[in-house]
Amino acid sequence: MSHFYWFFFALIVVVARVVQLCALYLCNAPTGGPFVADWNRFLWHTMFADIGIIMASAFCLQAVSLAVRGRGLRIVKIVSVVLAGVYLFACGTDDEIMRWMNQRLSFSFIGTYMGAVSGICPFFS
């Protein structure tokens, strides 16, 4: 089973991301209609791009794991799970912001709306 760790790691992350993409493109937008008029044009391109990013990351992490042994291998696996969680959270957040506000998650978006919060909470001012 340990020989296939990176394969199953990538497979689990890909399945989670495909579920997120299907939720974005196949579910209705908050306005009641579809998010895009023709989901078939967008879903496959986005899916293949994300699969490529995930597989390249798993390949690089496998290469690193071949170079380390013992406790270092366990640390690489823990870091990989944390990075996958951060990646899926960031992608899911971007999908929902795009679905609800028709904008991408970017530094300018964060800067704009972080300033809107500064008057509400004294910790952000």
C-alpha cells in the first residue's frame, strides 16, 4: 500500500476537486439560473488544468519523498496533506466567490473587502 501512497493521494485530491467543479458548473447560481450558459465548454478545460496541477504536485512530492527516509518521509506526507487541504479550501473559496459575486479571489479582491470589514471589527483596523 505504501508504494501507491502518492497515487491514492493524487486520486483523492482530484476526486474532491472534480466534485467542487461539478458543484460550481452544474448547480444553479444564487440568481436562480445556471452559472454559465454552456457548462460543457468550461468544465472539461478547468478539470484538466486542475488535474495537471494536482498530478505535478504529487509527482514533485513523490520525488522529495524518495530523497528522504524515516521521520522525514512522515513529515513530507503530513506537509502534503496540509498543502492539499489548503489547495482545496482556496479553490472552493474561489469557486463560491465566483458563483456568488462573479469575481475571482485575488489580492485586490481581498484588499478591497478587507477594508470594508475594518470599520466593523476593531481587530482589523
